[in-house]
Amino acid sequence: MGALRIAVFASGQGTNFQAIIDAVQEGKLDVSIELLVCDKPAAPVVERAKRAGVDTFLFTPKNYPSREAYETEIIAELERRGVELIVLAGYMRIITSVVVEPYYGRMINIHPALLPAFPGVNGIGQALDYGVKVTGVTVHYVDGGMDSGPIIAQSVVAVEDDDTESSLAVRIHAAEQALLPAIIQQIAQGRVTLDGRRVTVLRGEE
């Protein structure tokens, strides 16, 4: 059995994408990164993919009549490469049923808050404005709703009294970059099972 074939969807800087690349190169993550999907061809994440030798599918949404139109092309690319798991890592577009249905249970997202609190955009700012004492990051399955899919794992980050959005973001992003590759590895090892909304992660050899 070969390495799990994954595709990463990202829209921006690509720091979580880089964390996945680094984990593969360090021998901590047994996957093959088959494709980067990006809706912003000039985004820094694209250069990260080029440096790592990862193929890219780049598109500009306004050039398509609908989300479903470009997602149909994406699905064809994923199928051609035999992609088994989609990882959303800072992908800032809504996913429709074109992708969700064939990949349900095989598509995960990382969100910078402890879901179900503070879904949607700017989870870090939302948590800070609300005045919570702890926040964190969540890795969850994608179900087509707004950050509403079954939760796989969470990591807690304390909020300090003097935190700004930028200072809190540094610790949130560090937590993301640690948690996401670890969960992908657990999925690759067959240790994650989904039953309704309940996700079980079997302990294994670390």
C-alpha cells in the first residue's frame, strides 16, 4: 500500500501547506502531495508549491459562470491523480456539493477557533472581541456548511490579557502547523473513523 495521496486547497500565504511539506520532508508524514489547488494564482502559496515540486491547479473564479463549473474541473484533476484526501488549509472559498459529495469523509479543514464557537471568517478576531479566556484550532471534516462538519481534533490556546489579534494569531498559527500534519498522519495510518458526528482517533505508536 502506497502513501496516502492528498491534495491541498489554499488561497493565501500557505503556512499550513508549508507545514505539511516540511513534515513530509522530515519523515513525519507518510503522504504524497499530488496537487495544490489555489483560487488566487498570485498567492504566495503557489511559489511554495513550485519550490517543493508540487503540481498546481490555479484558477480565477470570475472566469467561470459558477462555483460548480470550476469545481467540476477540480474534481477531474483530483480523480486523474487518484487523490484520496483533500486538505483545506486556508482556502477561502465556499465548497459546493460537487466536491463535498464525492469526498465526504475524505475532506478536512483547519479552523482558527474552537468550533462550534466562532465559525466563518476571522475566528481569531471573533474570539478576542468576545473576551474568551481560551481559544484554539479545530480540524474537522467538511460537510458543506460553514465550519459545521464533524470535529476530529482540537488544540487549546490561552488568550492573554494583553493579546492583540496579531499576537494571538502567532500562537494560533503555531498550533495549526502542529495539529494539521499530525491529524493527516493519523488519517494516513487508518486511525481516524467517522460515525455520524462522532470521530474516533485510535491511539497508535507515536
